[in-house]
Amino acid sequence: MHDFCFTIPYGLLLIGGGFIGYLKKGSITSFAGGAGTGLLLILAGYLSLNAFKKKKTSTIAVVLQTVISAALTLVMGQRYLLTQKIMPAGLVAVISALMTCFYVYKIATGGNKIPSKAAEQRLRQDSCMNIKTGDKQGRVKLQFFNLHNVLTSSWQTLSGKPPVVIARGGFSGVFPDSSSKAYEFVSVTTSPNVAVWCDLQLTKDGVGICFPNPNLYNYSDDKDVYPNNKEWFSVDFTWKDLSDVNLVQNVKSRSGVFDGSYQILTVEIVAELGAPGLWLNIQNSAFYRQHNLSMRNYVVSLSKRVDFISSPEISFLKSMKEDVTKLIFRFLNQDQIEPFTNQTYSSLSKNLSYIKTFSSGMLVPKSYIWPVGSDLYLKPHTSLVTEAHRQGLLVFASEFANDFVFSYNYSYDPTAEYLSFIDNGNFSVDGFLSDFPVTPYRAISCFSHLDTKEDEEPAVVTIISNDGASGDFPGCTDLAYEKAVKDGVDILDCNVQMSKDKIPFCMSSIDLLNTTNVFDTSFRNLSSTVAEIQPKSGIYTFSLTMSQNIEANPRNKNVGKLLTLSEFLFLANRYNSLLGVLIKVENAVYMYLAKHQGISVVDAVLNKTERLSTQEGQTTSVAIMFQSTDKSVLMDFKKKKLIYPDELVYRVDQDIRDVTDSAIKEIMSFAGTIVISKESVLPYNGGLVKKKTDVVARLKESGFRVYVETFRNEFVTQPFDLFSDSTVEINFFVQGVKIDGIITDFPATTARYRKSQCYREMGMFRTGELLPFANPRLLSPAQAPYPLLVESDVMEPPLPDVKSKNSTPTKAMAKAIQVFSPVRTMVVLVLFFISV
């Protein structure tokens, strides 16, 4: 308990006591003494509180409050002994004695305990930092929303409180919109304080239902139930008619396995599902009036059970103003016409004083706040939120979904998008309307206002890059590596390839067709088939160049410089934050180059690493590890240089379900770390997880470090159980599986997660949790299990001896490239990369 929690009330008590003494006996002395000491104590409490918010301790406050309480104990104690009166001398003496003991205890135990930044976000409920938690189905629930924070709020919302989350149609990113399971799943995965959204429609007999559109066609199976109907609007059916109609998923990127399992719900049923807040959205009220149905009358009858009512129709909101106070004006697309004013919604957004006359807030598409260009890059944010707050209007942002296309600026990370609306230093929206409420809920609770300091208890997981920050820049370029370091990576990787003139450099694939646009250039005639490497034809690095044409982030696809291994090592050595580098060499490349080019890739790599450490004035500050899918390559490293098993990393190049004891024993003879795929840990079929494997646990029990690859932010790389949220995925693998390292295209996402202890205390999804809710008829056929990794998979023949050859370029190569020296080759490579 913090001292200011008691010091300020203690001071107020003394002021009140002095004032009462003055009123009863006219004692100026009592009033002056009480007011003086009380004000000094309030000052001490204020100083202590301010220091606490700055993560410091106020010495002045500690001394002042202790001295005052001790003095009052002595003075009022003596007075009590003389007068034997409990009021006020005895009472003040006892309270002051207790406070003196409390202050002495705080001094002895080091003062107020300063929480980490993540813990501070986690404990926003009251100034004395009480945690209010509850457990539901094995999940820890931290309550954040609608709880007043007596500390100075860091939120730039209208109320100063954290933004709220509204789940559109429930958890409609997973289950069919407005289904019972979608609504129930909100409180299971987030907080009881997250409100649910209901698009109100009316049936022919005036029953209110939650359904996303007046036309039932695209969101239900009514066309199958009533195939002879010509129209499928809600007003064409009575509530009884709809009893056999089930909901379906209408977003193609989402799983349809839950279709046909959940019925349409009335608003009353949704209100009884236990949701703490209900938001009704009313559109097309004129349409229902044409069918002699009154949206207004229905809403008025429910108003006491509804927290917010939104509508894009000004006439409807004006008609409701006398009966309901929580009215929100919903903005549609900027060029659409609002029927009552005959103005576009864009023009109405510039007349906020008028909006204030009939509503208490506004719900706007996110593009009104952060416009996005046709190239999917952000434009400067507007002043809409600031201006609305100036008018006293709440601002809620809509159109958020983890599986929708959003700006490249967010690196496919939905959490980063939410944070840009609440933690940008300029404004904060008052809430989000989202199909995936778990993501904004956790962004608000755990990731907002994170500073640059690490959490007191950061997650124990190593971040390894995959060709640098290759999700943002072309892999293996200087920009990708520098971005990875800036984003918090621990280990930089270099996948070693060889150029024609025996220069090792970093590139993700030996075949340029896999990662570049080389086929569209004049060098496509260099295509050849090398059976030792792959069965199909390719254009190989040792024949031509290093070039990259990654379209993950179009603006950056042709920027950056590819690095030689020497340049890579020099770059890594500049950053003290790095723990090490990971150099990858594959057997197929080694075998071919040793046989046909007279090149030992292992020798070339060791030469560069040793040269770096022996350069004048150069010291190697980062550890160097070597990775391969082939035992023989790692054994060659071990034979030619004194390398400990911890420095050798064995990568399993197939999805597996388990590892035999003999295979584990074999790998232990040469490597200390194993890399496996995500699917080897969490296999899924048709987008749904059945259960996780025990591969990681077995490998860790044997003493291995276990790294898992490859983590990406794009939602298509995750099973539906992970809610299309890369941070949920990371949390599961770190907390649930206990992996040692994450290999990722986006190091920033894992680095941000690692800082937030709050997130890690929120619990994880349970494997196979969604499967029981699926329609059995729609599940994909069971797939054959992944194979076991057995000893024979690990065993490899020794590498061949390298036979030096003076290779002569073919006529085509000589004509196309005309390179005869290492320097000229590197120039051609760089120029080619820049030109594309």
C-alpha cells in the first residue's frame, strides 16, 4: 500500500477536526493547528503521488509526513494525559501513532514500490493499485474499462478514461455475425466490460432481431430454407418463420465451418446473454416505416437495457432525443448523402456543433481519422478527434478487423493499427468497433503508453530475424538488418550464398527465381537445372547476382543494399544490443559448389569470421552461431574450428509430430539448438487446431534450446484459433509451449510483446477450443499425421573433399556479365539490384 493512499485522507481528517473544533468552541488554535498540519500532510501526499507517477520517491514527502505524524503523536498524547479526553486529543494521538508506525515501516521497506510501465497499465483501477481479477474458464480477467484512475490520466480520450471496445456482432471475426457463440465468446476472450453490438432489424410481426443487414440472403441459410421466396428481407418473415433459419459467415477470408449451427437471435435474448453493455445500431428506419413498423417505438421500449444507440439517420436520432441520452451519430462513407440534411457525411463532419445538438458522440470509419492513400500508405491524420472533443463529442472509430486490408505502415500488425489511434501523442479515440475485440482490448490494456524501458520481468524469449526485418524491407539488405536491430532483435541471421567469384554474401535463396524478378530481366537466359540442388530449373546466385524484389511492402521493394558476409559481420559488430549472429549454410549448396566450383562454403565462412576478429582495432563483440539442415555441414564447422555444440544449430526441414530418442541422441552429438516449424508444434487442418504436440517439451527435457520458425504478421499464416492476431500467436508459443526463440520477419511485434508483462498474465487460448463448435458436416477430412523425426533422417554422409577448379565462364555468361574480378562482380551485383 502506498503512503499517499493514507496521507491525503489523514490530512483531510485533521482539517475537518480543526474546523469542527472551531465551530463548537470557537477555538482559533484548534482550527489553525488542524488546518496547518492537514495542509502540510496533503502537500506531502501530493509530492509523494507526483514522485510515484515519475517512478521516483520524494524524500521531502517522506520526511515531512513522518515528522508531522510523530509530532502530533507526542503533542496530542501529552494533552490526552493531562485532560483524559478522547476527543479530540486521544483520537488524534492514536491515529497519529498508527500513521507514524506506517511511515517508519515504509521507510524501512524502501518506500513505495514503483511498478513497471506494463504493470502500471495493468493496474489502472485505483491509486492504491488493487488488482480486480476473476477467473472464467481458466482465463485471468483483468478489469480495465470504466474504472476511474485517480492518478493523472495519460489517456487523451474525452473522459480521460481508457477507450472502450465494442464487439461488432459479437466476436464476428471467428463466428457468424450476431450468433449466440459470437456474443458469448466476447466475455470469454476479453473483459466483461466490453460491449456487444447489435444491428437491429424488425420482422413482419415487429420482433426485433440482431442481424447485420435487412436482407437475410448473405448472412443466413434462409434461401435454402425458403427456396421459393423471391425476396429474403426480415420484413418478409415472422419471428416463427425464422426459427429454422441459421446464420452463416459472410467474409470469405474467415472459416465457414461454423455455418448452419446458430439461429437468429432476438434483441432480448442477446441482452440476456450476460453482456455488460449493449449497443444498438439502427439503420433503414424509413424502410421499416413503409412496412408499418416503428423502429422508434421498439427502441424506446428497450432503452433502459441499452447503453448506446447509433444511427446514420439524423431524423431518427432527433426523434429519440427526448427519450434516450446516449445517442451516437454514425457516419457512413464520405460521399454518401444523409437524407434528412441532404448533405454528404463528409460535409457533416465539418459541422460538429450541429452534430452536438442531437447526439453525444459520433461513430466514424477509421479513414475519417487516419486517411489511407490508394497505395495503402497512411496520409497525415486529420484533426477530427481533437475538434470533436473540443465540442464535447465522443469519437468511436469503426471498420476494424484483423483480416481486412489495412495500411502497410502497420506491417500487417493489427495491434499497431489500434495503437496509432490511441497512443500517438496527439489524440485518442474513445472506443473501437471491431470484429476481433480481443485485439483492441489487449492493445488498450497492455501496449498503450509503453516507454522505451524494458519491463521489470520481460518475457524470456530470444528474437531471431529471418533475413533481417524482411517483412518491411527486402531480406538480407542493410536496411532490413538495421530495422531488425532497431526493432529489438537479439540475433541477426545471414543465409550464406556464393557469387561466381567465390564471395560469400547474404541472400535468402540460392535460386534467384524464388525471391527476385530476375526472370523479367535480360538474365533469364541463364536458367539451368542443377539436380543436386532442386529438380526444377533456376537461376542461381553462383551464376549471376544478388537481387531482391519483395512485394510485401511495395514502397520498399527496391531499396537497400545486399551485403557480403564481411559487411554483414561488420554491421552486426556495431550494435552492442545484439546477442549474436546466426550464419546458415545448406548441404546442397555446399555439395554442388565443392564438386563443380571448387569452393568450400565452410572455409569461406570461417575465413570471413576469423578475419573480422583479427582486423586491426576490431574486436568481435557478438557470438557467432552456425545453422544447417545437414549434420555433415555442422560437423565440418566443428572439425575445422573449436566450436561448442551450443554454437551449432540444427534445423529440421520438415513438419514433424515427434522425435525418437535415437534421433535426439544423434542431434545431441553435434548441436545444442534445434529449429522446428510452427506446424510441428501446432498442426491444424482447415484452419482449426486439434491439439498441440509435445515436440518442444521433449526436446527441452533433453537439454536443447528450441527455436520455432517462421512468425509473420499476415493473418493468413495463423490458424483461426489465434484470432488472426500475431501477438496472440506469439503469446501462445512463449507462454503455452515455452519455446526459447522466435524466428520472425517482423521482430518489432515480438519485441513489443516481450515488454508487456500485463499481456502475459491475460492467459492464452486453449488448443482445440473452437473445434467443438464447428458444424461436423463442414469440417475438412482428417489429414495424415506428420512423420516422426528418426535417426536416419539426421544421419548424413561426410562432405566431399573440395577439388580446386579453374572454371571458365560459358560463352553466354561471359557475354551477359563479362566479370573477371571480385570487385567488378560486386559492382555488377549492386547495380543490378538497384536497377530493378
